[in-house]
Amino acid sequence: MRQDQYCENRYNSPHKDDRPNSLESAVIRYDSLLANQPDLYEIWTYRGYALENLGHYREAIANFDQAIKINPDYALAWHGQAIALVSLSCYEEALIRLNKTIKLTPKNTQAWYNRGNALVFLHRYEEALTSFNRVIEITPEDYKAWYHRSKVLANLGYQYAALASLDKTLAINSQCYYALNYRGTVLKKLGRYEDAIASFDESLEIKPNHPDAWYNKARCYALLGNLETALNYLYQALKLNPTLYRAIAKIDSDFNALHHNPRFCSLINPVQSVHDNHTVSLTTSGIQISV
């Protein structure tokens, strides 16, 4: 499963200004405080978050460790360590810290949300569903929790339940373009291609440069047999992210009807153009022509 680009780590940052210069200055201030009082677990934690925001994940983990040694019941340190571990793709270890965070702060929606995402990365969808359900129990208007819940349900094969969860997402936030896009994806799985296209169109009205929506529209039109329109929308997706969508289109069975279409071949293999049984390919040493 591709990592969801709309998945985020949630936490209450102790730093109002997360710009690198500000964070580096904060680290210096924390060093000064710790030089005089090395047992300030809150400062070790804040230093950890600053380092985490700077991308220094392993050093951040060490700082959170120091805070936990001083105060083993400080949930903010456990949570920060979990987020750093997720950033390093250490999901099992992160899950242990998230469970500890939740044990200390049972109504911590941010920890429940991050736990759900960690479980998704581990493909443990039933447990992830429980986590997102818990977020929704505590904060029913959290549209992102409803969105991630829909993705878990779809992965479990419950497409209609996923659709209902997406409808709730959009009832809370009608401008959530990625929920509209995913709603289209679920409708496509259900064979409702025209409804799916309408959902992709709504997504594109909000975010016109969203390549996934253009690509998904192309898939639907290909499945409907409208191949020229499919190619036009595929072209739009490739303009926005050529590397990703060329790689996907090459193996996407939705485009089976286009595999021998010259325009499709030129779109997904831009270095090679097929014409009259002659192949022209560019090499580093010049132009090589093969018949």
C-alpha cells in the first residue's frame, strides 16, 4: 500500500514558530537551561520536539528517552518519541510508545489518530479502525478521522461503509478535495463510473492541479470505452507528476484497451515514439535509430 499523502502526525507542538532558525535558537536556549538543571524533563521533551521538527529523529528519540528516565509518566515525551519512530518507519516500536501515551492519557485524540495511522502502515486494519472510531467518539466532527476511517474500511473490503464514512467527512468539510477524490475511487470500485467522474470533477474544482483526480478520471473513461477522453485526462495527470503516473499507468489494468494505442504508448514511454514500425530512442551518446 502506498503511504497516504494525507496522513499526518498529530501532536501539540510546544513551538509556535516551526521555522528552522527559530527551532535552532530554541535548542540553544534549552541547552542553556539543561546545563544548569539537567533534570528538567519538560525541557528535554521540548528539545526533542524541536529536533524532530528539524528532521533529527534519532537525536530527538534520545532526548525523549532522557525525559522518560526522569519522569516515566510524561505522556508528551512518549508521544514525541512515537512520532519520531514513525518518521523512521519504525512502526512496531512507535506503536508501543503510542499505547503507553494512551494508557497515560486515554482521551488523547492525537495519540489515537497516530496509533491508527501506524497500524495502517502495518496493515492491521481492524485495529486501525478501532483507533479512528475512538477519535470519532471523542471528537465527532474530526473530518480527517472520518476520512482515514473510510480508507481502512475500503481496505477491509467494506466499500459501502467506506462511502458512508466519506459522506460524513464531506458533510463536515465539503471542501476536502482528497476526500472527494477518494470517494470517486470507492465509487469506481463499485462500478459506478459516472458517479465517480462527478466526484473527481468536484475534487478538481477545489484543487485543479491534483494529479490523482485527473488520473482517476482517465481510468474511468477508459473503462467506459471513451478512450480519447481517457488519454486527454491521462495527459493532464502526467503533466503534473510524470514519473509517478507513468509508472502506475504502465501496469494499470484499467488501461488494457489502450496498450496498443500509439498515443498511449508515447505518453507512458516519452523517450520512445513508435511510428511506422521504426523506433527512435535517445541515448547518452546521441540518437540511435533501430528498425
